[in-house]
Amino acid sequence: MNFMGKICNSIRFSNRRGICTFLLVGAWAANAYADPDYRLFRYDEDYRYLAEPGADQDSWDSIKYVPLGGATWYASFGGEARERYEGYSASNFGVPRGGPDYYLLHRVLVHADIHAGEHARLFFQLGSHLTTGRDFSAPPYRDRLDIQQAFFDFRLPADRSDVLDSTVRIGRQEMAFGAQRVVAVRDAPNVRRTFDGIRVIEKFHGGQLDLFVTKPVLLEDGIFDDHPSNAQQFWGGYLTIPGSIIPYSNTDLYYLGLHNDAIRLGSASGEEHRHSVGMRVYGKVGAWDWDWEWLGQAGTLGTQRIRAWGGSTEMGYSTVVLGSKVRGGIKFTATSGDHDLHDHTAGTYNPLFPKLAYFNQAGLLGGSNIIDIQPSITTSIAHNIQVTTAVDVVWRNSINDAIYTASGTPIPNTAGRSGKLSSIQTLVDVTWRASRHISVNGGFVYVNVAPILRALDGHNVIFTYLSGSYIF
């Protein structure tokens, strides 16, 4: 408790009492860690094992499997409450005129998962996302009450021995693929990303194929006023297969299509038709692990043709030091920028729907026109505390293109300025899994800005954060 008290005392926020009470009570109430873990996507959880007599062990198990008249007719209920503090010594590097910014984010999610036999299902989730300390007028921070997810699943009988499951999903749904570099759920900010549309999921031995046609959901501040975008369409296919040309690896292959009625990126603007084709290779053998991804982009943006690319490689080595598991890692990321503003080619990479925390939880920079090297060390203390330290060195790929924020907006007056280095970012991140239900995450990021941002009156930034969640 003394440790948690020190954390609370360090928070520079006038209304810190709520989050500190939440964390301290949660720590006091934590019970022993128990399986199964809750999933990132709550619709992936399966509680049919609770139909067996004596299987229930958790205090919430009574609502996890509620029979509705048959073994395959049942309901399951759950939810999450999260409090998150964030503080910037200078928002957006202080450009233009960005001052200190400290605020609290509140998120409550509740869901019902209704199974009507083996072949039909309804998943429904409500979300309330509020803020204290800042009046957010833009997503993804504030959304007072709305439908987070609502979809029907129709499970089709498998007609081949190699197919384990085929599902057609229709409605509002969360999606993420692979390492979440191009399609991510965006969990750290308040409101998770959703799409309206249809998705076909086919699972086979060792792999999965997803085909989808969707529209991103636009967030509004009010009550039940979110709606699908009329200006964007997103479609594609994502295939995960066992095996690779590289031993001990698996492979993902994907095509992603994006249409925007109007967008500005680099030197190009107008209607966008972008096609992304990519491959991911990842695996683990012994103490080594790796995750490599490459993609190319083509299409048209306004009157210009798109020729862009992106890639990321990450490798790690794990060992035991003084009884603790330690992983040393190195990650390299590069994406294209627009090198020639007059060649009628749009060379700026579009990161599509990535994490807003593209490099770290400060989320100050986006994924366009960058070269990034990030060495890191992650130490697992006992089985439920993980500490990560890392350094990000971030450059622009092209000085003719801008520095981009996490939302994809170019920082004014950075395109064409000399100097590729944009910032050096040092972070410490601590995650504590207090129990199956309770988790705490906190840390800080120190951002040392480069001369290109100092010339625009930019400042070094200290970003601090602390979140506590209870999930059931």
C-alpha cells in the first residue's frame, strides 16, 4: 500500500482522489491470480466449461454462464471499469502554443453475449466514456453513452474436414489484426475503435482467414449518436497460416483497401483510393523471438498516384537474471515520406488504423514519414509485475515531408525544414496484474525534441500516466 500511496502523491492532478481510491481499494481486494484470463476482445471468451458441475470458482461465474433452456442456449454477462490519468508538461510539443495538460479519463463497458444454439449469437456492448480536467471536443476521449458493439454471428456448418469453424458477423464490431501495426483496437485512449459492416471468419487447423467490408464508426459526444462514416470505406482480407519460409515462424498475408472522400497527406490531397498489400513473419525458438512486417501501398490520391511503403522488424532475446525473466529487444520501423513534391506521386505512407500510441503511450508522433530505432529491456518480477525501459530515436524519412502527429495531422511548418531528427523519447512502463480482475499500468515518457521543433518554439515533454482497471 505504501508503494501505491507514493504513486498517488506523485500525480499532479487536482481531482486525483477518484483514481487513487480506485487503485488502493482494488489492490486491497485483489485475490490470487487465476485462469482463464479475460481477452482483449470480450467476444472471444468462452464460458461453456461452467456448465459442468463444480466448475465455477470465481465470484462472477454465476453470470458468466446462464442457461437458457439447453446446453448450447445460454447468456454471458461482463464489463470493465477503468480510470486513467494522463499528464503532459507541454501538449503537442508546445507547437503551436501548447501548454501543460493534466486530465482524468473514465471508461465503463458492459456487455451481454447471447448464444441461441450452435449457429446463432448476439453480442451487445454499451460504453460510457467521460473526462475530467479537460473539455475534449474530439475523439477518441469522450463519448457519454453509446453502443460500443452490437453484432449478430451466424455460424455455418463446416463442410470440409480442414475447416473448424465458419462465421458470418454483421454489425458494429471491434477488429484488430496481427501485431496491430495497421489495424488496432486503440485501447489506451478512452474509446476503443469500432467498425460497422460484415465480416466472414473462417478458422482452420493452425490458421484463420478474415474477409470484411466495413465503415469506420464516427464518434460523437452525446448519447446514442455515433454513426458509420459516409466518407470512408474499409475492406480487405487477412490470412494467418502456420509455417513460413523461415523455420519456426508463422506467416500473415493481407490486403487492405481504404477509400476517403477527401484527405490531405504530404503534398497530395483529394479523394483517396489506397490499396495495401503486406506480409508478417513472426515466431520463437529457444530464447529468441521475432516479428517482421512489410507492406506496400498503391492507388490514387487526388490527381496523384500512390507509391508508399512501410516496414517494422523486432527481435528479442530472453534470459533469467537474478531470478527474474529479462527480455532485451530491438525494434526498427521505417515508413515512406514524400521526397519529391512535384513528381505527381504521393509518397507519404498512410498508417491506416494503428494504435495512437504508435511508439509509446505518449502518442505524440504518428506513423507517416518516419525512421525509428527502439532498444528496450523488459523485466518480469514474479509472475504479475512487468517493467519495461526503452529509448526511441525518431527521424523523418524525408525532409521534404512533414512531421506527423498520431492523428495523421502534419505539424505546421515542418515540411521542407532541414534536419531529419525529430525527437529522442525515453520511457519507463510498469504493469501490475494484481489479480485476474485488477490490473494497474503506469509510467512516464521523457521527450527530448530536436532542433527542427525547437525552431518552432517546441519544448521537451514529460508525459506521465497511471491507469487502473477492474474487469469481470
